[in-house]
Amino acid sequence: MKKLFFTFSALVFFYSLPAQTVRQLRQSIELKMPKGKGDNGGTVAINLKNRFYYATIAGNKTYSIAYFNAVGEMVSPPDLALLADIRGMWYSPALKTMQANAFGSIGWVSYVLDESGVPYDVKPFLTGQLQPFPNSVGQYNQRENLVHFLKGATVVAYDATSGKELKEKTVLLKTGYTKKIPPPAGLLIDSAKVLPQYNCTTVLYTGISNAEFGLLNVQTNEIELYSKADGLMTQKLKLPADARPNDKLNFSFCNNVYFIYDVTKRAWIGYR
């Protein structure tokens, strides 16, 4: 009886803990992609040279890439192609151009842009599968010159110059747990196992102190932010009811905007 009492007390304590603070996100921008093939959004990245949003459709090098001004107006020609089957994209301050990680073992590439920002060629930068899975979407960490990828419950980091995986920079995300509701003692987390309730291809790097990494929980329609220091969740961001989260691709972050791709609108919807 005593054992049952303490078990019940523990459950009461657990459920009486303060709930995680949830902030409601609201739409701030829409990036309407050109008509064309492909049903999955790849990524959205900011070009720090011209301040345009570069947005992509993933799946084939012939699919669309387009760029948009600060209010979401497409200012690129409507018929631009990716030129490489890319997944993630980022601006390289060292090379002063856009770089990307491509599908599978294609490797990382650098774009050649004209003065207007139009990508007219793509050059190999590093070859081989420098990412956990073929569809992994890279997110750039300018502060440390790293490219982050999601591998199950872990965030892995690659040096953005050499492509070398830096195992000492790996962070285990203790999904769903916080400082107020820590993981049980002795909990074993399979760090490589894909998390079924989350988008499995994309982890965000926000640069926000104590909330550096973001996961998309497709069951709760929320973005969860995690601390780089201990891997615990520190914030929840609630998406609007009409957002269309997906369990792979179609999720991005740049310029302090959280993006979800809406296939029915063929548009990246940005939330803040």
C-alpha cells in the first residue's frame, strides 16, 4: 500500500508541474513559388548580400528556385531551376555566395550568382554524403561556421569549410523533456532512431541563446526549441490551425522567421 501511495504521489507531482510556456505564432510573410513540378519544399535561406529570401522545391535539379524581397514579392525570373538536387541552403560569408547540401552522395555545392542574384551555375564544393541521410536538410550556424543536421534524436555538426563531422559538437535532444520535467533517471534514448512524431529531415538552428535548435512536432502542430547546452526543451511555438506541417522536408528557418511549405498554395508560409 505504501508503495502505491508514493507512486500516486509521484504522478500527482508530475502533472501539477507548471506547463511549458507556449507562444502562438502568426503568419508574417508568404513566398509564392512559380508554377512547376515537385510537391515538397526544400528550404528557405537569406542571401546576406542582397537580403533576398531564396526558396526552393526539393526533388530534382530541374525544380524551381526563386528569390523574394522583404515583403514576399518574387523578384527573380519565374523560370529558374535549382541546377542541383539540393536540400539545405545557406549563405557563405567566406565565399560571398549561396551554398547547399545536395541529395545523397552528391555532396555540397556553391552557386554562381550574377549581379542581380540570379543563380546561373553551380560548382561542386565538397563531394560525398556529408550528412546523416540522403534527404537531410542542412542548417548553417554562422557563429561557429558549422552545418547542422538531424540524425534521429541528435543534432550532428559538420565543419562548413572542410565538411568534417565534429563529433564533439553533437547534441542529444531530450525530446519532450524540460528542466521542470526532466527525463527519468536511467532513461535510455536511442540517439539514431527516427522520431515518428517529428519532422525527420530538418532541425532548425535559430542562434537564440538557450533555444538554439528547433524541431517540428507534426502531432501537436508546434515547433519545439531546445538548448544546445543540455538538450532540454525550453520553448514551444504553436503554429496556426491552418498550417500544414509535414514529417519530412517542407520546414525551414531564416531571418527569425519559421517557414512551413504549403503544397496546396505552392507557397512557403512564414510565421513569427
